[in-house]
Amino acid sequence: MYRIRGLQIATAATLALTMTGEGVTADQARGRSIAERWCSGCHVAAPGQLQGSDTVPTFAQIGKSDKFDEASLAAFLAAPPHSRMPNLSLTRSEIKDLVAYIKAKQP
Ligand code: HEC
């Protein structure tokens, strides 16, 4: 499964790129597809997703929170500092896209 992950993300990114429109940057669109694939099992990661895990903050909450700016959010994702949130071994480019997506997201 891990071996094909890069390919899946590349495919999702290509799809997201072609669907990009209306004020959404390519980074944000790629970030959203990564979030839906890798984060939505626990987090409510996109508008329209009805359920995540109860005790996990939604991406809308994380985006609005003063706790993280772009740099600290990227640092968190590179090495999640606690045990309940898994380290997903994201690449720097995936992290950049996720930060763009989470920070830009409006409720
Ligand atoms: C297996 C479940 C799980 C997955 C998958 C997961 N997370 Fe988390 N995440 C958590 C939990 C649980 C917390 C809260 C940890 C805590 O508060 O101690 C958390 C916390 C966070 C926080 C910090 C929120 C805060 O206010 O402290 C960020 C940012 C975050 N996750 C981003 C992501 C991103 C981006 C992804 C996908 C790449 C992701 N998570 C995938 C379970 C998950």
C-alpha cells in the first residue's frame, strides 16, 4: 500500500489541478485531496464531511485557531508531537499543500 501511495497522490494532485478554479490555488486543491485521503478518517477535513472522530479538532477549527501559524502547522505535520495523532510521513510538498489548504479554509 505504501508503495503506491506516491502514485495515488500524484494522480489526485493532477485531478485537483485540472479542477482548480474560483480562487482556490493549486496548493490548496492538492491539500484538500491529500486531506480527504489521509486525514478524514479522524478529522472533519472538508466542508460536507459530516463525521470524523468526536475528540479530534476539525480542519476548520485548526485553520482558525491562533495556536498555529503556517510555520508551526508545518512543523506539527512533519512530526506530530503526541501519540494520538499518527506521524503520516508526509513529504515537504504534501505538508506545504496541506498548510495552504487548512489555513485558507473558511467554515
Ligand atoms: C488516526 C487518526 C488521525 C489521522 C489519520 C490524522 N489525525 Fe490529526 N489529530 C488526531 C488526533 C487524535 C489529534 C488531537 C491530538 C491531541 O489533541 O492530543 C490530532 C491533531 C491534529 C492537529 C493539531 C490540532 C490542535 O489544535 O492541536 C493537526 C494540525 C492535525 N491533527 C492535522 C492532521 C492532518 C493534516 C492529517 C492528515 C495528513 C491528520 N491530522 C491525520 C488524529 C488523527
